Amino acid sequence: MTEPRHAAPDDEQPHLVVNDRRRIDPETGELRRAEPEPEVTEVVVEEPVVVVRDDVAAELKSQLDERTADLQRLTAEYANYRKRVERDREAVINSAKAQVASELLPVLDDIERAAAHGDLTGAFKAVADKFVSTLQKAGLEPFAHEGEAFDPAVHQAVQHSTSPDVAGPTVTAVLRRGYRFGERLVRPAMVAVTDHEPAPAEPSATEEN
């Protein structure tokens, strides 16, 4: 015989949920009111506010000022270093040029003596002019002229005389040209110097008689 099937207990029966969405109530025939939708609460998440205390802000500003001062000091020191290196480099170059020029001064003296005697002509004159021009472009500058004031810093007096025609120590003859290279004295000029001498007083009429 087949045993009768027993119904499952309530807790084992599936539960069906039926949502009645009809707008007309079947029992009363009236229009159902729409159920209000649940309110949605807007949640605003605010960013955290960082509060910096006055003492902390002052400490940060002090550190920033200190780092800025260090950077400015390093920048100034580097600029001064570059200027010093450039100045030293130019000084070395000028010193080397002046040394080479000083070795060539006897050649310039020979050229000047040849010109004074009228022997500087033709191809020799063209070469000499080019030689002198090259040295002057490099920075070599001759000095000492008759009639200029005597300066013991750049003039070497080898002859001395007096005359009432000059107001003070004056170069009256250049025996050897002087040369400078920029502000550097390569060789002093060898000159003759004349000092002022008062003119003799004229005899009075009484002395003449």
C-alpha cells in the first residue's frame, strides 16, 4: 500500500509575497492614494579642517626664511666665485701677454731707431708696421713724449738740467720709449728732465750807473 503524503509544516512551506499595485481598491471601488516615497536623507561629508597653531606656523615660517637665506647666500657665493675665477683667468692671460711683449721690446727699439735714421723703408717697413700693430692690438701701449710732466712712477730720469722756460719738472727728451700693458707697467721710459730755474733778476738803474 502506498502511504499517504503528509503536508509539510508551515516553516517548510514557501512564503509568497503578493504586492497589490492596483490603483482601484477592489473592495471599495475608490482610487487608492499613492503611498509617499520614503524620504532620503542627504549625508554631506565635510573635509577635515586642519588647524595650525600659531607657534607651529611661526616655526615653519622661521625654517622657510632660514632656508631662503641659505639659498641666497650660496647663490651670491657662487656668483662671486665665478667672477673671481674669470678675473684670475684674465690676469694670467694678460701676464703671459705682457711677458711675451717685454721680450720683444728690443725689437721695437731697433725699429724705432731705424725709423729715426730713415732706414725703415720698403718691405722692411711693411713688416715692421704690421709687427707694431699686432702688439698694440694685443694691448701693448707706448708712452712718454717730450713736453709732458715728469712722473717718477713711469719715467726714469737719466739726464737733468734746469731752465726758466719750464714751470716744473718736464720731460725734454725721450731716450727710450716706455711701454705699458693695460694698467701694468712693462718698462719705464728713459728720459731727460728739465727743472724750473728762476730767470736772473735784471740789474736796476742804480747798479747800471
